[in-house]
Amino acid sequence: MTIRIYDLAALEDDRLFSPYCWRTKLALAHKGLAFESIPWRFTDKAALEPTGFKTVPVIVDGERTVGDSWKIALYLEENYADRPALFGGPQSRALSLGFKNWVDRAVHLPMLRAVLLDLYNGLAEKDKPYFREAREKRFGMALEAFAGDQQAAIATVSSTLDPVRATLTEQPFVCGSAPAYADYILFGAFMWTRSTSPAKLLAADDPLHAWRERMLDLHGGLARKARGYPV
Amino acid sequence: MTIRIYDLAALEDDRLFSPYCWRTKLALAHKGLAFESIPWRFTDKAALEPTGFKTVPVIVDGERTVGDSWKIALYLEENYADRPALFGGPQSRALSLGFKNWVDRAVHLPMLRAVLLDLYNGLAEKDKPYFREAREKRFGMALEAFAGDQQAAIATVSSTLDPVRATLTEQPFVCGSAPAYADYILFGAFMWTRSTSPAKLLAADDPLHAWRERMLDLHGGLARKARGYPV
């Protein structure tokens, strides 16, 4: 049975931009599980209410409903243990949680700054007032002030990712010789930016660029086929 | 047979302060391998020459000599595969390499800034001119200028470690329910600061503080027994 995922959309139903939803979709594809996106907007609170969750991703797998991308990854690993592993063991799972906390807390913010105004302009009209109010409250300033100098934000993204760049000169994926969940964690952030902004975050000769190309090709080009800007 | 490790010392033979040597010593203890430190100073180039390496740690394990803390970890995992695992599998090893690159490139520099002048003052006299010249060349400024405001450096250490702090609220060790090599990677940096400076880097209620206490107790209190300042 096809798993359904509530998937954050911008103006167009197929401009799916949540980094967390991308983690989940790539994890589903990694497990070889068929899924269908249900486009959802920030202000569609009522549509999500039956699931019991307030944020996406949420997956509906037959009788079971699971929210939060990390909990979904644990759910998939446990319930589809006979399929390709997202972690491959408890130590990898623990280290992936650490990597997730680093991406969430150190990488996401500079990446958001680099694309924020493009992202805002591309939202569904009904979502714009909500997004502006919620984010300006969180940042303590106007979206435009938080976004600041885009080139400076892009430079911060590049320097923040320097340790991953070093790792990718020694192995093709964050997880080693083959991609696994930690790759999807970081790649989700690049799908966030790719789907919302024409900003070029990586130089063509950056090892991260080559890694992102490999990630775009995975699982039949799932990510590359998604609506977004050339990167 | 006891493994010998060339181990960076300050003024006193037992003030062993290299973060990389600490990674190696804790990896040896994790494997249950007996080892003996050979105190070594930056200017003891001749003493290291027979090994073929220019920096420490270097281990001598019978007929085999291995340098570079990461390569030593791989060597131990491969050659003592029947003993407790440092990685537990290829994905954990790959993720540990990523964590190492993050600690080396994002954590070490602010930690060094926080203790730099104490570290310098505690060196063997013969090492001081070498250290000052080499580091001032690397930093492009006087040691005192690079060290700057110690409290600001300590605040940067704390904010840089925020993702690990979050992880340690969910699991007792970086590697999950038990310590393994990635824990030693980060803990090595705390042994660097503990052995050289009375600076307090962590508040008593910080989850990182509790983790560091657990690490100090491992392997019969190997790290806690080492010469250093109360932390």
C-alpha cells in the first residue's frame, strides 16, 4: 500500500520545499517504499488535524500515522528492517542523531538566510502573512533584515560546511561508500534551497557539488525530477 | 606486549596535552591494550626520526609503527577486531570521520583560543620559541592577539558545541548508549584544555559537563588520573 506523506508546498502543488519532508521522502525511497505526496501549506492546520500533528512531515502508513522526520526514520528502520538500512546499527543511528542536530542547529540557519526572500516570494499567497509573522517573531526582526547580504550568507554556508567538504574528499557520501540517512539529512537542506531559490550555493568544483549531483541522481532521480531551480 | 606511544608533553613529563594523543590512548584503553607513554616535545625531532613520522601520536606495536591518530584508530580496529569495537561498522566509521573533521576544523580552534596563553606558559622552556614561531606564522598574528578575550573564546566554544549538547540530552554518549571512538575525538580536546589551563569551559549543569565526567571515569579513570587542572 502506498504511504501518504503530508508534504510542505509553496505556490505550486509540486514545489515541495521542506528540508524535513525531503529527508523523509528520500528515506522512503531508500527503503523502496512507494509514497504519494499530499501538498500541504503552513495555514492548512485543519487538514493536518486528523493526524494529531501540527507540523510536517507526517506519514500515513495504513493504520499507522507517524510525525517528525527523525521519528519517521526510526519507524521505517524498525518496521521495514528487511529493506536497505538507513543506519545499519545503533552507533550509526547515534552518530546520525548528532549529525542531524548539527545540520538543524548550525547549517539550516545560514542556508535559510541565503534563500529567505526568494522562499517567501514563492509561497502560496495565503501562507505569506503567517510565514512573515511567525519568522519575524522567531528572528526578532523583519525578514529583509534577517536575510541581510545574500553573498555573505552564501559564504557562511560554505565555511560552515567545510568539515563535510573535507569528508567528501575522502569518501563519496557522508555515510561512506553508499548514501544513508545522514546524507539525506544534509541533502534535504539543499532541496530546500533548490526548490525555492536560483541562488548558487556551491561552486562547480566543490566536492559538495559533486556529492549533491550524486544525491540528485539517487532512486531514479527522485530529487532531480522535483520542481526547482538549476543548481 | 606493551604498545609504546610517543606522547606530547609540556614542562612536566606527565602533563600530556595533545588532543590527538588522547584520542589514541583512549582508543588503546577501549581495546584493552596495555600501553606506555614516551614523553615527547615539539623540538624532539631527532627522537621521532626513527619512526619516520614528524608529529605525534606515533605508536610502536611490536614490529609495527603507525602514525596519525585516525590511521592508528583504523589500525587498531583492523588488527584487534576481536576486542571492543571503536566504530562497529563501516557507516559508523564514515560518520566518525565526519565528526573528526568537524572537531578538527570547527571545535579545536576556539578551544585553543580559550587556553592558548596558559598552554604556552606551561610548555617546556625549549619548546616555547618553536611553538610561538610556528603558531604565530599559522595564525598570522602574535599569540596574545590570537588568544584575545578568553571569556569570548569560552562563549564561542559553548555555542559551537550546542549540537553535541542537544545530542547528549537524548543519549549518554556521542556514540549512543556506550562510548566509542567519536566520543574520544571530542573528549581529546577537553583533555587538551584540562591539562593546560584552569579555565572553566563548561558550566556544572551543562549536559556536556556530565558527559565529560563520565568520560573522565572510563577505563579505570585513565583520564581523571592524568595531570591536569580541576574542571
